[in-house]
Amino acid sequence: MTTPTPSGPTRALGAALAAEYAAIWAYGPIGVRLDGAARTAAREAEAAHRRRRDALIMQLSAGGGSVPPDRAGYTLPFPVTDRASALRLAVEVEERTAAFWRAAVPATTGADRDVALAALVEYALRATRWRRTAGITPLTVPFPGRPT
């Protein structure tokens, strides 16, 4: 017997959950290269991703769907060796996670769509804050969550 492939909303939310797992993992290498207010912001960002992950796990479990498993580790897009690379990764983490939530917006309806839109906005704002902290310009992007 084969396992059924998840439908649109379940697939989109499962993909967003996988992105949340990766974001949480990435904040480990980010946080150790930061100090002061930036380290506090990294802790808060990781906690926000954990809350969203936990809510998604509960939602997918309650709906009878399968919950995608977390992986043991993730490959970072570049080495994180100092404050500048940690901040650059923080921006990228938020942009990549926003992209999965952006994809979930049209695949969902009702409360699920509200959650997806809220996540997209939250991560776009956080990416902007990280750009400001890193001194990266422009601070904003025209279409958050969409490849440039």
C-alpha cells in the first residue's frame, strides 16, 4: 500500500514546516557569531520559528495528515565565520522561509491563509530588520518571499 501524496494545502503547509525546521537549525550558527542586541534578536527569531513549527506540527497532526520529519542537519549556503556572515545568513533564512509561506498563501484558504500571510509578513519584516542591522541596502525588497 502506498502513502497518499498530500493535497495542496497540506503539501504547502508541510513545505513551510520543513522551512521552519531549517530556519531553527540555522539560528544556532547565527547566534554564536553575534552579541548584544543582535544575539537577543537571533534568540527571539529562533523562538518565533519554534512557535510556528510547533503550531504547524499540531495542526498537521490534528488534521490526520503526516508531519514531515526534521532532518539531523542542514547545509548552510555559505560558511558563517563572523558577525557579517551571520547577519547575511539571518537575512537569507528569513527570505527563504518567507518564500515557503508565500507559496502557502494561494494554496490555502480561511484561517490557514491568514496564518500563511501573517508568517510571510513577519519574516519579511524580520529580514528588513536584519538588513538594517547588517547595513545592507536596500532595506526592503519589492515582493517579499519571491526570488529577485
